[in-house]
Amino acid sequence: MGQIVLEQVTKSFGDVTVITPLDLTIDDGEFCVFVGPSGCGKSTLLRLIAGLEDVTSGEIRIDGQGVSTIPPAKRGLAMVFQSYALYPHMTVRKNIAFPLRMAGLDRAEQNRRVEKAAEVLNLTDYLDRRPGQLSGGQRQRVAIGRAIVREPAAFLFDEPLSNLDAALRVGMRLEISELHNRLGTTMIYVTHDQVEAMTMADKIVVLRAGHIEQVGSPLELYRAPRNLFVAGFIGSPKMNLIEGAEATKHDAMTIGIRPEHISISADEGRWSGVVGVSEHLGSDTFFHVQDTGLGDTVTVRAEGDVSFKHGDRVYLTPRDDMIHRFDAKGLRIG
Amino acid sequence: MSTKASRSAARLMLAPAVILLLGWMLVPLTMTLIFSFQRYLPLRGGFQGWVGFENYVRFVGSSAFWPAVQSTVIIVGGVLLITVVLGILLAILLDQPMWGQGMVRILVIAPFFVMPTVSGLVWKNMFMDPNNGLLSHLWRFFGADPVIWLSDASMLSIILIVSWQWLPFATLILLTAIQSLDSEQLEAAEMDGAPALSRFRHIILPHLSRAITIVILIQTIFLLAIFAEIFVTTQGSFGTRTLTYLIFQRVLESQNVGLGSAGGIYAVILANIFALFLMRIVGKNLDR
């Protein structure tokens, strides 16, 4: 079991309010991702749940029980830190066994659980090494191992992949998702990378400046961003946001259209412009089209084999049913 | 320093410093070695012939030798114990955020700036004096008989004075070591259910082990040579005659340079054994 409920939680450091009153329910077994730009309070929120920081006001409940005054160790949560926070003087085996040793389990049980975790995480060959002798991905797995042996009510991940290189990050992303499917335990995952959020989450919580902008499944956020911030944050490359005359045509202050919902053609289309930079990813090509008369550069996604040169004149046509409309306050219309 | 020219230029420019340092070390060492094989009594005619290893045999054979080694070991060991234990505690305390942190840190380091002779005299006259010392007033305030520190508890007194001098050094090194500890490790241990004492034992102490070895290594080398504190307080009486002080007495009080030099060579060998032994430990700790 691991349902986590936040009720009117706030956090201030002196005069600086980091979390404004915030309500959130994370259901048992859910993979919940806190995402937002740096300084939005996502890590602080995680640390509040972990108990490493005290809430200024409000209540945190884990499985219905208020935990605001309970120390971190007693909350039944396990955390994986950004720096992994492995104990450098202990072997991998001792690192993973540390929480069990602190809990006073007997040695045989400790060993049994460590071996099991090591098997799950492919660490069996490395149990007698020290963290300094491991690669980044292996250290990451040790940190996860130390978390899973405790059989916690929920896992907390604080930007766990940000120290890994791009290829490893994709691999670990899959491993963590796989682990979640296998264990079925609640996981809360903090990241600033919206790709991680989209690929892993059951539920995404988009935060900005200490308050929640939107909560929903990845596709809900992608299809119906509630405001301009979410619209700009979720999706890669970013949604094109267009103001002015073109927006007024749609009875909106701002309209948004994703790069993948615009078609590009050499002959005809609704908007015309000149190709600037084009990024060829193989599977896709992104064109940054300038001089469209729509304000900013418009980003367009095309098939990988579509090829325009720098300076070519092109015509763009957005899919009308995929246009997002926002009012003067930046809120979604319709 | 990659080209041949720059390498030889570097050697050339380093040479004066290396030669000076080597000379500084080698000349006195060689002279001590030469004197140690001579019968050399400055006030009774000076050089009186070569005597081989006689000085060495006499120095070890004297009834003062083993007690001197013993007091050296006790003083060095006692000071190390006090400075390391208190140093760790003070470092942890100073690491806590508090008002006036910078000022407090400077004050804690202050004793290190006081010259050994001065601190010895201050302790002797202002704290440990049986009549007017601060400690005797304190004892009398509680109705107890004042301790005559420097004669009744001579060893303890010397250890206290020297510890007071070296505690700042230990604290400073250990404080910087504590500050380099990743706070996420402590938080991880807290999440793992380790109470404060276990966090200290399993996380902080192992993290400090390297710094502790360095403190022990450096202090041992300096403590083997403490002299001023003994000279201005007990003058080597009441069992506080260390090896260094014994050598001093042989050379200056007995005016026997040959015998003292032999003792000096023993001290050099002893210090090197210590250093070698400690370097091994440091080396082992650095491997991690």
C-alpha cells in the first residue's frame, strides 16, 4: 500500500515561499512524475514527502495516516538521490544491506534480500566492489537496490538520471519503468526533463513557482494543456505559440499548434515562409521556418526524407482540429 | 612541461631551492653523525678521539633512556588521543550553522598562533600555579585542596598544555573534512533509518578516517620534538623527560656533544619508523 495525499501543504524558507498551498493525491501503485523548470519547488516537494524538510503548514498523509511529525525513517519511504549518495567506504553489498542492518534484521535475512535485489538489478557480480569502482549506471542501480530491499510503501526519485549520459539515461528509464511494472509500488519521480515525464509517468504533475499548473496523464497534458505554460513545457520540440491577427481569427489571444500538426509543402499552404535551420534526426526532420509573418520562428516536423535547403520558400498548413486556443490570461479556451 | 627545453629549464630553476633544502637537511644530519662517533667535550678540550659506537651503547645503556622513551610515547599518545577525540567533536559542533560562525572559528584556531614557550609559561603561571593559578582558585572555590599540577600531575599537565596547542590544528583539518561530506549521504542514511549516533559511526567517521590519519601523522612528527613546553615548566623533572629533552641535557647540561649526537640519531631513526608506519596507513586510506 502506498497512497500519498497532500492537503494544503506549504513550505517557506524564512520569507521565501517555495510551495504555495497545494493539494495532491497520488494513488497506490501509481508512477507520478513531478516536472517543471529548475527552481519550481519539485525537489522541495519531494523532500517534504520524504520528511527531510518539515512542512510549514498543511498535512501529508501516507495511507491515511498523517506523517508531518513522523521522522523520515518511519514513513516507510525509500529515496534515490541525484548524486546516488552511496556510502563510498562500503562495498555494494554493505551499501544495499545498510537499511536492513539499521532495521536490525538478522544477517541471513539481510543476505537473502540483498542477493534478491542484486539479481533483479544485475548487480550480482559487483557485490564486493566499492562504489568508486562502478560505472554511473551501476551506481544508479546500487542506489535503487538500497531502496528496494526495504520494501517501502513508495519510492521517491530525485532527478536520478541527470548524471548519466544520454544513452544510459534511455536504458535506465526503461529499467525503472520495468521495475515499476514488476513491483507495482507507488513511485514519485522528480525531473526537469519532459521526455522522462512523458515516457514514464502514469500521472504528471506540472509545477511552476511552487504551485501545480496541471495534473493529468501524459496524453491528457499533451492533448489538452490547461494553460500556456503547460502547452509550452510538454512536448518536444515545443508547441508553436502564435499571437496577433492569426490568433484573433480563431477568437483567441494566443493559439498553439504543435510542430507535428503542421504540414509543409513546396507549392501551397496557408502560411508561407523561408526555411532557416533544419535538423535531420533520420526518422524526422524539424524545419525552423522564418518570415512567416506570425511573429516567432515556426517549427515544423516532417518525415525524415523531406528535404528543403536553407533559404527555400515553403508553405505551411496547420491541422485545424489540433489548434489550441488560449485567452488573455493564458488559460485554455474550449 | 612537455618540450625538452622547458623540462631542463624547469630543472635548472628548481635547482637552487632543492640544493638549499638538501643542504639545510644534510649538513646538520652529517655533522650529528660525525659527532656521534667522537668523544667531544667542548669544555674539556673538545675533540678527544674517535670512539666508534661507544656513544650509542652508552646512550641506550643509561638509566634515563627507557623512561625517556616511555614518557615520549605517553605524551605523544595522550596528546593525539585528546586532540583527535575533541577535534572531531569540535569540528562537528563548528559545522553546525550558528550566529557568528566566522568569528568563533577564528577564536578556536587562535591557540595555534601562540608560541609554545609563551603558552607553556601562561599555563604554568596563570593556570597551574599552586597559589595564584586560576585552577587552584577554582579548586579552593569548591573547597578542595589545590592540585600542585606541575609536580604532582606533571605528565597530565604537559599533555594538557600541548593538547591545548594542537587541538586547533586537529579541529581545522577535521572541520574541512566534515564540510566536504556530501549532505545527501547523511540524508540517505537518515532515510535508511540510521539514528544520529549510527550516522556518525557509519557515515561521518569513515569519511573522516583519511583526515584523522593525516592529523595523526603530522602531529606525531611535531610532537616527538616538543621541547619548549617542558623547558619552561618542569625542566624535565617529575618524569617528564622526553627523548628530545634527554638529548638536550646530554649536550648542554653534561656538555657531552658526542653522546647527545648519538641520541639525536636514535631520535631520527625513531621518527622515521613512525613516519614510515603512518605513511603506510595513509597510503592505504588514499587507495579508496
